[in-house]
Amino acid sequence: MNDRILKKAEDLSQRYESRQDQISFLTGFVEGYKHLKATRAGDDAYENGRVYGADAFAAIASQREERFVKDALSKQTKHAHLRRVK
């Protein structure tokens, strides 16, 4: 991490009143920066974000579909014994 980026982070941390909040912000900033460097987000941040968003959306859609099927099956079994016979 170069001095220019660290200086910007320090300036942003000054928005917080307590020293503990400032340190927490700087710690989170450094961890986030390390994560971005590890995932090579600097190479193509847009593409990485798009892929991550698509994966997250697919996971949410899959969970919704599973929940829908589970609810539909549970409703079928609840009312199966209540069918009227003539």
C-alpha cells in the first residue's frame, strides 16, 4: 500500500470522533485493500463485480426456488388426507 492511499484513508478516518472508531476504520480499510489485491480486483474490477453479482443472484434465485418447491410439497401433504370422497 503506498503512502498516497494510506494518507487518503487517514483523512477519511478523521470523520470519526473516537480514536477507537478511527482505528477500526483503518483496520477495515487495510483488510479490504488486501482482499481486493488478493482477488486481483484492480485488474478488472467491473468484470469481477459483475461475476460476483451474477453468482450471488443465482444463489438467491436457487434458494427461492427451493423454498417454493418445499412450501408447495408441504401444502400438498397437509391437505392430501382431507379430500372429499363421494
